[in-house]
Amino acid sequence: THFWNYFKTFWNFFRLETSFADKKDFLDLTLKIKEMEEQEIAKYGDLSVKDFLDQYTDSQFVHCMMAISSDSYAVVPYNRVAARDFLEIYQRVIKSKGVGYPKYGCGAIPEAFQKIIKKKSGVILKEEPVDRVLIEDGKTIGVRLAKSGKEILSDIVVANVNLKHFVGRLVDKQYFSSDLISKIEKLKHSFTSVVTHVAFKQPVIEEKFVMKSATLTPNEIAERRLDGEFPTEIGCFMPIVSNISPAMAPKGKQLAFAGIGTTHEYYETHEEQFKELILDNLQELAKKKYDIREEIEWMDVITPKDLKNLFGEQGAIVGLAQTIGQVRSNRIESDLPVEGLFHCGDDSGKDLFGVGTELASLSGQNCAEMILRTRK
Ligand SMILES: Cc1cc2nc3c(=O)[nH]c(=O)nc-3n(C[C@H](O)[C@H](O)[C@H](O)COP(=O)(O)OP(=O)(O)OC[C@H]3O[C@@H](n4cnc5c(N)ncnc54)[C@H](O)[C@@H]3O)c2cc1C
């Protein structure tokens, strides 16, 4: 229940080994953000999360606690994340008393969309990459499939692939103004991550979702990494998915997910340390009597390289980085400058805000409404 989660969260918070002044600063700021009016939040459009925090406190504890929330949402360091977007999301999380996780796991989202498409007599092709959008006389006429070369004709094409890859590789740049091309080419992706699923022979962790905060600031982490160290006092994102949705593991077993943001280069030279750090973090959550390494039934590690191969975008977790200059009115419009050609997903949709799947679906809905309006 919310009450029990709140109670446990506050209990753990007050037991943290940091000064009362730090804890008070954090709670005061959280309450302040909760009460902020939309117009006040809108003033922070050109400020980073770090700059925003600097106006209120120099407490390292508060900076680290806010930085892990900001990192988990934007997957880039908090000194680059747009404060306005972070504040709105943080406020929503506080007001809705937590974050959500899809029943039956993340795969349930595309499965639900598939059901709707099939119900509406749509056809879904899997493992069939498109290698070209077909355009004739400035109008979209369909797509060509990469493997068979088959052409599928349609006067509307909606893409949700990596926007930077799309423009240039799947559709010729000649249809776009040089300003738009240059804007798209300059867009920066969020960081990548190492992601693990750990299946336990029995439930060893009681928590549902833990975002472990770093105790070092992002600058300190970067400096120590540059010095060749592997700092372990860094954040970790740990939904214990079968505690949230029991169907995620067979009865009597447990499935945990854990991820740590990184860059490709740093991961490649510290692969084993990352794996051990994730297990150490899960061990910290486990009931004292368990040695979690003894309880593992299987474990998979999805590396930044795997994410890049699976989703493109350099393995970016949330597509384009939610940084100053890349959000809201600076986002690329879904309606592209070729008749009948649209782009939606976390990379596009002007004036939208949010993160990840939520932002991608919002962009999809927005794009659908746009198409329906032009078809009336
Ligand atoms: C490890 C991980 C953890 C995440 N955690 C969260 C989270 O906790 N909360 C959250 O909200 N978001 C999370 N996200 C982000 C979220 O998954 C994305 O923001 C979201 O899926 C973006 O949706 P999209 O439709 O824009 O693009 P995608 O979901 O990336 O879809 C693009 C699709 O295009 C396909 N494709 C690529 N090239 C071609 C081609 N040539 N032809 C045809 N198809 C092609 C790809 O295979 C892919 O299926 C996470 C992402 C990752 C990788």
C-alpha cells in the first residue's frame, strides 16, 4: 500500500548516515518542488538541474539524491539536464506517490499495441527492416523492405526509428532544408547503460523498486574515472520486477533488474567490475541471511554494445538526451517536410515533454491526431 511504502521510505530515509540539516534540506526542497506552480517551473527552461539546486543548497547529499532521480529520468549528468522538465516529472512522481511499472513487464506494452493493430485488421511484420522510404514527386508512396526488396505502397509512412539514422539513411536528405538537417545532426543522445536480469531460486529481496543514490557528485565520479579508478559509490536503478508484477517469475522464485549508466568506452574496460557492483548492490537489498551469489538461478548481462545492436541510437536509453536546447519547443516536429511522411517516438513531437515510453506514446498519439486532422 502507499501508506506502507511511505512509512518504509521515510524510515529508511531517517536512518541514513547523514546530518539532520542535510535531511531537512532535502525534504524542504522536495516539498517546495511539490508546491511549485506551472508558471514558476516554466522559468527554469534555460537552467540545468545542477544550476537549479545550486540556488537552494550546496549540500552534497541533496545534490546526490536529486542527481540520481535526474539521471534515472534523463540518463545524462544532471549538469546538462533541463531543470524545467526534471521539476515537472519529479513533481508528478511525488504527487502520484511513486513511479509505475507495467503489469506483466515492459513487453506488455508492445503486446497491447499488437493486439489493437490486429483487432483493427492491421498486419505486423517482424524482423523486416525497412531500407528506404519511397518518395515520388515530393510525396510519400511507401517503403522498401531490406531483406526481400519488396515494396509496400502507402501514401502515409510513420517512422519511430532513431531520427538521426532515419534522415539520411532511410530517407534522402535532399527533401529536408539545410537548417533542419543541421539541427537533426547536432542532436545528442542520452547515455547508455549496462543492464542485468538476475533470477533467484527463491525471493531474497523484499523491496519493490530501489534507486540507489550515488554518494559522489557526477563531477567527482567523472574525475575518479579519469584517474583510472572504478568508483563504486555510484547510482543504480533496481526494480525488483517480480515483486511488482508476480507473473514476471515462476511461483516461489524472484526476478530482479538492475542497471547502471555508463559510456561504451568505460564499460568495455570495466566489464567485470560493473557486474560485481550490480551484484553487490542487490546483496545490500537482500535479507541478511542470504548470500545472493549462491541464490542465482541465471543471470544475463545486456551490455551497451548489445543495446546498440538491438535499438541503435548508440545504445541510448531514452533516445535523445533531455538536455537544455533539445526539449519542448526545440524538439523536431512529427510532420516532416515530405507530404505523407511522419516521425514519432521519444525522438520527435514538438512541445511534448516526459520521458521514455510515456513520451514515445504521447508523441505517437499526437502524430495520429495530426494525421487524422489532415485526412478529414
Ligand atoms: C534498458 C532500457 C531501460 C529503459 N527503461 C525505461 C524505463 O524505465 N521507463 C521508460 O519510460 N523508458 C525506459 N526506456 C526507454 C524506452 O524503452 C524508450 O524511450 C522507448 O522504447 C522509445 O520508443 P520509440 O517508439 O521512440 O522507439 P523504440 O522503442 O526504440 O522503437 C524503434 C523500433 O524501430 C525498429 N527499427 C530500427 N530500425 C529499423 C528499420 N530500418 N526498419 C524497421 N524497424 C526498425 C527497432 O527495432 C525498434 O523496435 C528504457 C530503454 C532501455 C533500452
